[in-house]
Amino acid sequence: MNTSKVLSTVGLLGALAVSGYGSQLTAQGALQVGGRTANFGVHALSPGFMPDPRHINIVSGGNIDARGLGLGPGCVGWVTRQPDAIIRLSGNSPNLRVYVTAASDTTLLVNTANGQWRCNDDSYGGTNPTVDLTGAGPGQYDVWVGSYRNGDQARGQLHITELSSNHP
């Protein structure tokens, strides 16, 4: 291999690392993004869905430390490889909110329909997380409910709402 090809390859890898592209690859290597199955089901929703909020029984936790995946601020907790829920939104929602209620400290990771990571650990003065997805477009949202402490498995509920008055 000649020197210019080596320099081109090194330059490309450096550009990908600076752009943050590498963290997406790390996450996709550790977490199943864009799949067809989830631990607690696939849920098809249309804007204006009823009843609102939608409740999904979950158990938090897993063996992957989200903090080490480089997903962004608030992306912490222990999760499984497979998402806990997949939300398939059929249209535009001006204000989609995802939150968890559980007796233990839980975390929330959401990979949005456009591939962005949105995460939260604590919200509304407690240990239950909330992720607001303002201007949510149609597509698949992969959702992980993590446990803040390794080994914890909290039974709780994942809630999906379009109403700002609903929160943990």
C-alpha cells in the first residue's frame, strides 16, 4: 500500500472520529438499533392516540453500561442489547414524551426516528427519567429503560404521551 492511501485512510478515520460518527458505530455495535423485536413489544401509534398515556409494563436493567457508549449527555445506566420497547409512530407528533415510573432509580435512552440519541436519568425532582421529543416525526423509536445501578432490575411502566401534563 502506498503512502498516499495510508494517509487518506488515516484522514478519513480521523474525520469520522471528530464528527462523532464513531460513537454511533460504538452504540450500534453494542445496542440493537432499528431491529424488529423488543423485550416488551413493538407498539404502533398514530398522532392523537388514545388512551393517552399508553402504558407498557417493563423491567429495567441489563449488562451493558450505557455510560461507556459515548451516546451523549444523560446516557447512563445498565441496559440490554435489545431495546425494551419499539414505538412506530405513523405521523408527526408536536410533543411526544416518553417517561418511566418505577420504585428504583431508572434511566431512559431513546434512539429517534432520525438516528439521534436522547437520554435522561432523573426528572421532575425524582429518580424517574423523562425524554421529550418535540416535533417527533414518523418512524421507529427504539427505547431502553436502564437501571442506574448495575444488577438492579426494577419493575415499572414505560409511558408514552402527547400531553404535557403527563409526567412521572
